Amino acid sequence: MDSEKKWSQFINWLLKKPKSIGFFISLFLSVIVFYIVSQQYQIAKKNEHLEMDNSLKAINQNIDQSLKNCYTAALTLALTLNNDGIPEDFEAISKKLLQSNNSIDAVQLVPNGVIRYVYPFKENQAALNFDILKSKEHQKEALKSITTKKMYFAGPLELKQGGIGIVGRFPVYIKNKFWGFSAVIIKLNTLLKISGINSINKSKYSFQISNKNPLTQKEDFFLPYAGDLSKTYYVTNTIPDGDWKLYLIAKNPNSFFIPLLLPAALGFILAALFGFSITLLLKKPAELQLLVNEQASNLEESEIKFKTIFDQASVGIAQMDYNTGDFIQINKKYCEMLGYTPLEMKNKNFQSVTHPEDLETSLSYMKKLKEGKIREYSIEKRYLTKSGGVFWGKLSISPFWETNQKNTTHIAIVEDITLRKENENLIQKSQLRFKSLFNNSPVALWEQDYSAVKKHLESLNLINESPEKVSLYLNTNPDLLLKCFSLVKVIDVNKQCLIQYAPRTKEEILNNNSIIFDKEAIPSFTKHLIAICKGQNYLKMDAQIKNPKGEIRDINLIYSVVKGYEETLERVIISTEDITDRKKDEKLILNSQQKIESLINTIDGIVWECDIQTLHFNFISKKVENILGYTADEWLACPTFWQDHIYADDREHVLKYCSDKVIENLDHDFEYRMVAKNGAIVWLRDIVNIVYENKQALSMRGIMIDITKTKEIEKDLNNSFHLVNEQNKRLLNFSYIVSHNLRSHTSNISSIINLIETSESEEETKEMVQLLKSVSNSLNESIFNLNEIVDIRKNANLITEKLNLKQYITNALTVLSDQIKNKNARIICTVEDTIEVNYNPAYLESILYNLLSNAIRYSHIERNPTVSISCSEENSKKILKVSDNGIGIDLVKNGDKIFGMYKTFSNNPHSKGIGLFITKNQIDAMGGKISVESEPNIGTTFKICIQ
């Protein structure tokens, strides 16, 4: 029974859905048709593939057989070589091979990879002496043949003798040593001919052959084909002896599908027709059942809708007896608004929940309803809630008719409008407040109507035009300004307007007679009209007007369109603030500021102000351009400008000093250097004061004074001081020489003269005369040395040139070449050829000669001398170093007199103590410095600082 019931339910369900049944039957039959057609398609495709595969295999076998014949020919040709690798009867045997094998077009013998023998000769002589092992195109495939020791077919490739062909190379070994290749050549046309390609059906298929290019490793195709293989149907096969790939391509890959289209289309049409017929058969019962269900559904839906609307409505709904006012039925919202439960509400009437002040009005309407004077009404009244609160409601009463019954009830709909009432109250208060603010504002306010002005501008096609075009039109039509001014309608004005435009009355102002339209009003009103044409709803500007007293007054005018009137401009608020006195005050302030700025800019220093926390400058006087070359705007644009332009050597200690003083809130005065815009170094004295507000340090102010000239003078004084000190030392030295050395010479001369006078023999006299000459020569040499030193110091304006340091070192070494050779000295010079110095040529030559000659002369007796010469850069100055491994100097004993005149530190008889003295004077004269580092028996290093 259950199964029969289920089957019956299923049949009923089917009858209700005739379209679905027809669709599924049509779909089922379409699937069957599709399956049959697809099976036929697969069978046809398989047959096509089998036919193409068989054709390609036949071509492959033909080509493979031809290549095997070529292998026999190449082997036969290789057997013509004797033990010495020379072919015997090459032409005769080659001729017979070509006659017996129609697949070969030429043969070659290629000893060591170079083609030496070809047949036929005439057609192939262009290939003679071609080295295939040096050709990028042929090398890789030839080497593959040697590596595998098998015959390998290369190509298809372009032949040296012309045309495209395939070269089969057989590697030949004599006495286990590679001799070369025995090669056969098959032209591409010959290969295609013997392969049987011409026998295939060219209307259905096309043939293609390819191989990998040995250089690019890409697949090269050798027969013309315009299509794209990836979008066609084809079968492929490979020939391993040449790494060739054969393609047989179907020209019409879907040709076997076309015969199936008509049966497939017919099958699908029949399936659709059958499904449509089933639908028509089942549709009639379904329509009748659907109509019955629809009627039942409508009844049920109407009931549900009413119940839903009544219970879930966002307004209170109640059914009441209009005779007694009792509630018969009420919804949830009504109960929520009054705070009662539905049960409690059924024990009440509308009189008990109505506010006493509104009850009389409600009863009056109810009486009219009973008397039939009105059928419905709507009022706003207050209700009392259970908690004693009050809310405003909008009550709508309409009759409620019941079937076969006399109308004794009505429907009451209550909407909570408490919030709206509160908003209306607030709006009313806001309007009163606005009116009060409007009337009592200290600024003159106008409420105006610009709609007529806008319409007139629209008639002239000026709305939304460019400001330039509008301005040009207004300038060329001055009467338009007066016309537009007359169209402005004044709606209302406040008290300040009456005061500002006295003695005019409010009526005169409302008639737009308060402002005199003259030349002062033209510029501002022109801007006003341009703003209207641009659709600008807000405009603020300064203007001038003439008041009724004839006074020219400055005003600040603000034009603002009231929200909601942007399109018509019917409501516009204009505020006009009299700023005449303020303008006068601003002018006085501006003049005062200009005087202060002028005063600041006349101060011979950079006046500045900055934030004490961030050190960001907010004011720089224009004097900065004269002192540093930067503009004030350039300085203020960069927050870290000051820190960035402090001279690098001073930056760290300046920032630390300033930071320490700021932390302690102390005024400070310090000196430092800054880099000017042109790269010059400028000395500044910065006098800084801390600015306090309410006993709190907020900012710093100061003045930067250019003290560069003072510093230069100070430097010159220091140089002069050092020069005087040096001169004093030299004078002391000279005095010592004069008092000691010269006095010794004069004493010796005097003693010898006394001995000559008392000599008793001529021989003794001659001996004394020779001794006198020797002493005289020593005296002359001392005086000459003194003169040379004096000349060095006197020559203040030495001529300097740009000299190649390496060249002068080479010249000095050339002069000392004999000493270097005799001492077997080793010279190590690392000075670069490009280094140049500004120096006096004679001084540079003398300095290098003295230092290098001393390094060689005072060498250690136990080792050959080694002299190192180098040049480096320190603090933008060149440092020349001359080092040796000689006897050294004891600087503890002799450090203070090493550069003294006639100071010697060795037992060398040729040492006079004048060379280092002259060298130091020459270096000092050029503004440089010389220092020495030395240890006894280790060596000495001289450092010369060149400016």
C-alpha cells in the first residue's frame, strides 16, 4: 500500500510539471543522439589516423632504405683508401657507386675534416678545401659522427656547391687513427623523390621534414608550409640516423566530421519535438491543478498578509467599538507605545489613554463619526503611557466593515510622532535663535534674492563661461553692471546695516537704495558676477563702497548661498564688515614691520630666529645673501639647512657646544665656519640669546657676524709671529756662526800671518801660505753658505709652476746614478706618473737631491742601501716620504738640532751639516713643513708636506 501511495504521489508530481518532464525526455534523447554521433566520430578519426600513420611509415621505410644504401656506398668508398690514406681509383669507383644507387647525387673523401676529393668534380668543385670541423654549421654533427664512430646524416643544409641537401659522413680510421670521412650527398629533391612522398593524396595531406639546428637548437622546417602545426592534426615519425622528424599533416582535419552533421542535427530536432509533444499532452491537467492551487494560495496569502500587517506593523493598529471606545483587538506596536500588555489593553478604552487636554477634541470627532457627519478623520494628540509618560501620536480613524453585520467598529492607526514634534520644536527655537543672531549680529547682514540676476546672465549665455570671457564682456558692456545691481532684491537686513548705512531707513535699504553704485563698487561687483557665472556658492573678498554720507569705506564682503537655493539663488546671505579702521591699523603695522625689516637688513650680520627644541629656523634676514650667497627662502625651505652647511671640520663640536648650551638655557657666543653658495669658507661669530615666555625657553634669536677678514688678519699675524720667531732663531744661529765659525777662521788667519812673519826659512813660509789658503777657502765657503741661506729667506715672491713630481725624482736619481751604482743601492719609487705639485723648480730639484744623496751617503756598512720614495694625500695636502735603511739618527740627543747649520751626526768626513739646513729653509719658504722619524742602525724617514 505504501509503495502504491508513493507511486501515486510521484505520478501526481509528474503531472504538475509537464515542462520539466518534456525537457528531461528531450535531454535524454539528445544525450543518446550525441553518444551515437561521438562514437561515429571516434571511428572515423581512428580510421583517418591509421591511414595517415601507414602512409608515413611507408615514407619512413623508403628513406631508411635509401640511407642504408648510402651507408654501403660510403663504406665502399672508404675501402678505396690504401694504408697511407690515399684513395685508389676514386673517380672510377665513385662513378659506379652513383650509377648503381640512384639516391646518391655526389660522394666525397674528407681527410682531417677538409674536403679533398669530390665526384662528380665539375658540379661539386666549389666544396673543395672546405674544412667542416671549423664551420659552426657543420662541426657539431661531424663531431657526433666521430664520437659515435657511426655514419651520421647531417642536414638538410645549404651545400657549398649550391642547393640544399643531406650529407652522410662515415668516420674512417687507419691503423686505429682517425683519418677523415667518407661522405655521400643526397639532394633534398632526390630524397623526397625516393621517399614516395609524391604518391600520397596531396588534396588531403601535406608532408614536412625537420631537424634541430645545431647552433640555435631550434626545430628547422625544410618544406614550405604556411600553417601553424600546433593548430593542425598530424602524425609524426623520426629517423634516428639523421635526427630527422617526418610530419604527415591533414589539410582538412575535420573532413570526416562533416558527414555526421546532418544525422546529428536531425536527431537533436527529433528529440526536441518529442519533448515538446510530451509537454503539450501533460500541460492541460497541470493547468487545471495549478488554477485550483493558486486560488487556495491567494486566500491563504491574504489572510497571512493581513495578520502580518496587523501584528508586525511599525505603527499601532487597534479595532475599537465606536459606541463605547473599548479596544476589541490591538497589535504589538500599539501595546509597546502605551506600555501595556495585550490583555491589559482589552480592559481599557481610548478615553483612558488620551491626554486630558486632548480628550475633548477626540470626543468631538467621535460624535461627528456617530452622527454620520464624517466617515473618517485624522488628528495629532498626546497619549498617556502606563509609566505616566507622554508621547505624541498621529491618529487615523476609518470604518471597519464585517460581512452581514452592522458597522459598529472602526480601525484606529496610531503613528508615534514624538521625535518629529521635538524636531519641530527645536526648529522653531532655532529659527527664533537665528532671527535673534541675525538681527543682533555685530556684522552687517543682508538676506538677498539674486534669482533675477542669474536669469539675466543666463539670457546673455554667460553662465558656465570662463572667467576671462565673462570679465571681457562686463568690461565692454559697463551698463550691464548697473542693470544687474538693480535686479538684486533685498529681503531683510539686520540692525547693524541700519547703523553702518545710516541715516537710511530699513525701507530704503530694502528698496536697494542704501549703497551708491559708483566706480568704487565696480571691481567687487564684477568679481561677484563672475562667481555667479562659475556656479560658485561662496565668495570672500575685500571691497570698497561709498556710504550715504559720501565716505569711502573698506569692507570685508562674504557672499554665501543658503543651502537648498544653489540653483535659483533666491536666498543669499551677504555679510559686510567695515574694516576701514582695521586697514589703517594694518597699514601702520605693515609700515612698522617694513621699518623693522629695513633696520634688520641694514645690520652688518645675519639676524635669525629658530625653535629651541628642533633648531628649525623661522626667520633669516636678507643679509644672508651678501655673506653666504643663499637667499632667505632657500635657508627656510630646508629644516636642517644650518646643520648641513656648517664646515665639516667644525660641525661636530659646534652642534655639541650648541646642544649643551641649549640644555642649560644659557646665552652663548661662539665662532665657526660655514660653506657659502660659491664653495668659499666663511668664518662667523654667532651671538645667541634665549627667548623666554612665561619663564619658559621657547626660541633662540641671534646674529651671525662675518669675521672672515678678522680671521685672515689673525692668520697673517700668526704667520708673521712664526716668521719673526724663525728669523730670531736664524739670527741666533747666524750670530753663533759669526761669533764661533768666522771668529775661528779669522783667528787661524791671524795666527798663520804671525807665523809667516816669524818664519826663518822660505820653505816654512810656503807651507804657512798653503795653510793660509786652506783656511781662507774654509772662510769663503762659510760666507757662501750664509749668503745662500739669506737669499732663500729674502726671495719672498718665488716663481711656482705645476711640476710632475715623478719626473723630478727621476732627474735627481739620474744625477746620483754613479753613487747608486757604487753603493749597489736599491731604489723603490711608488709615486704615480700623474701627480703634479705647484713648486719652485730649483727648490724641488735641490730638496730631492739633498734627501736622496743623504740616504745613499749615510748607508749602513753591513747592508746595501734601500731607498723608498712615495707620495700620498692627507687633508688635501700632498705628503712626500723618503725612507732609507741607513745608520739612522739618535733623535733623543740630536732631535732639536737636526736641521741646524753645520750640525753633523756621523763620522763621515764629507758631512758638512749644511744640506738639511738648506732643505728646511727651502721647504719653509714654499709654505711647507718637514719632519723626521729615525732610529739608530734602523733607518730614517723624512716627510715633506707640500701645500
